Amino acid sequence: MNFQLFAGVSVGFLVLFLGISWICWGLKKREFIKLKEKHFKENGGLLLLQQLSSHGSSMRTTKIFTAEELEKATNNYNESRVLGEGGYGTVYKGILSDDIVVAIKKSKGGALTQSDQFVNEVIILSQINHRNVVKLLGCCLETEVPLLVYEFITHGTLYEHIHKKRSSLSFELRMKIATQSAEALSHLHSSISTPIIHRDVKTANILLDYDYTAKVSDFGASRLVPSAQTDIQTLVLGTFGYLDPEYLQSNQLTEKSDVYSFGVVLVELLTSKVPVSKDRYLTSIFLASMEEDWLNQILDDDIVNEGNIETVKKVANLAKRCLRVKGEERPTMKELEEMSVTAKHPWGFNANFCGEENEYLLGSLNSDAYVVGVGGGDCSSSGLSVGTTNAYDSMKNQLQLMPYGGGR
């Protein structure tokens, strides 16, 4: 009798324990779901869904990943998977369940503007399909900070190759990269239904694939341009050394702002010098060298020789046109693209340049994984709204030191 009573009490306690455990598990699950919903809203999920719906089929290829999928892909964001870090956040190498290698950008938390930039980048990149623009595979909204998932690019950034690795990128290969970047920006400006201004064109945002194909990246600051509108009144964002002086002074953003930044990239490719060094701007030095006829003194001797010096000068003159103070006097990216495919273009580069020739001209070069949108050494992306007063004053002083006419 006592045994039956004991057994009955034990079963009762077991049922009670299982019942309480089930209730606790259910409550924890509900809390977890609510937390995911909270993160989803805070990360701009409702706005993103609204945009996805309004843009229709053009954005259906963007996948919404779960937090569990990306945790597994990065081995719970293990330090060994870190590709790079910067002002925006951290980029991890991820391996999805189908063995596809991706780059996962995890933003820093705590800023509403970063959530806005996150949604903006998803919307922008979901509408672009171009071989020279980095491909966005999807995003995750249910984590504490937003996550973006990109194709994995193997050979790092153009900035790294020019300024850190000192890899022997030949003049011809540099012009190939410049040509492909111009084609990508031209596509953004004039070949899609709603034009896009990148707003942060720089060598740190040009990635290089396994065959040194250029991939323009980091669209967090980009803006869509409504139809029949040629400029946008907006807060100045971008990177010191690449900023369009007209945009800086007027807050009027136009496609010619990207043209100016592209001009700085051309000068970087010709000189292998950083855009900003000890409060001195490369553009000011370059324009002065063009005016005073001492360009040869700032060119990179490793890529310039007697055989290509005339072509180098043509590219320098093209960069000079891009750097004119008045945007209306600069060429468009479409004009730059057309120059690159005509028989007598100033690039001095064969559009059929193949991968094997790349390897021959490069010699041996270690392959490193890419970092997307996390800045580039001394030129990490920063909005002027959070820049220092000294840096802003320095920029204004440099503008005043520019030769009259800004490179005309």
C-alpha cells in the first residue's frame, strides 16, 4: 500500500515537474520570439518589408537569413573568422549549409542611423545586377545588430593592394580596375530606372576578385535619385580626401560628386599615394603638379616608364577634368565609360585583358580574403557630422589652396 502511494506521489511529482518545465520552456520560447520581433523592428525590418513589397519582383532575390543560420556559418562569430574591422562594424567569413562561402557584415549597435544605413544598403543593392558591383545575397534582422550577407571576394581591396601590400599591380591592370569601376558607377547613374549616387567612392570600397575583377562595394551611404531630379539636398557624408568640394560647401549631392571621388581614385592609381597625409590633400598636390608641370615628381616610378608615359599623362588629364571644382564642368560617368571602350580612349587599356595576362603582370601575389565596407587604413568612411572640427577646417583650408579653376 505504501509502495502504491509512493509510486502515485512520484508519478504526480513527475507530471508536475514536466508540466512546469513545459510551461517554462513555452514562456522562454515566447520571450525569445518577442526579443527577435523587437530586434526586427529596431533594425528597420518593418521599413525593409515595406520597401521590399513596393519594389516587387526586383528585390525578391534578397534572402532573409535566420540568426541561427549565420551563427552556425561563422562558428558563433569566432575570432578566427574575422576578415576585418572598421568604423561600421566587423566582417566575418561564413560558410553556409550548402558550403557556399560568404562575407557577413555585422554592424556596431546603438545607433539609429546605422539601422537606417543597413536598410538603405539592402534596398540599394537588391536593385543592382552588375558584374562590377558586389552582390548582396541577403540579410538578418532578428539579431541585436543588423547583419548583411555578401558574396565572398578573394583578393582584398584596391586600397590594400596600393598602400599596404605594395603588390605589383601594373599600370595596365590598374587601368583595367579603373575602367570596370567606371562602368559600375555609370550603370548606377544612368542604366537603371531609379539612378543611384554611391556617395562614398574610394579605393577601400573597390574589391578585387580572384582574377582582379573590380567590385564596387559599401552602399550604406548611397542615395536613390527620384525621377526628374538632378540633385539632392542632404547631410554631407563620405570620406575625407575623396569629398566633392562643391557638395561639401552646398550640401547639394549630384552624380558629379561620384565623378570627383573617382578622379581621386585615378590619382591614387597613378601616384600610389594616400588621399590624405598629415593634413595635406593629394588632390591639391596633384593639381599643383599639373599646373606647374612637375607631374613626373609625384607619379609612381614602379608603374610609369617610357613606353606608357604618354598614356599616363592622358589619364592624368582625365583625372584633372574629374576634379574640377564646378560639377557641371566635370565629365559624366557615362562619358568616362564610353571613353574606356572606344579605340582611342585615354586609358591605354585593352578591354579584352584576360586573367592569364593579369597573373603574368602581377607576378606572385598572396591571395587574401576581402573586407567589405569596413574602411581602409587612413581613409575609413566617416560622415562630416561626426568628424572633428580640425579635420573640417583642414579640408576648408585645402580647398582654398587649390589652384584657381580646380584643375581646368
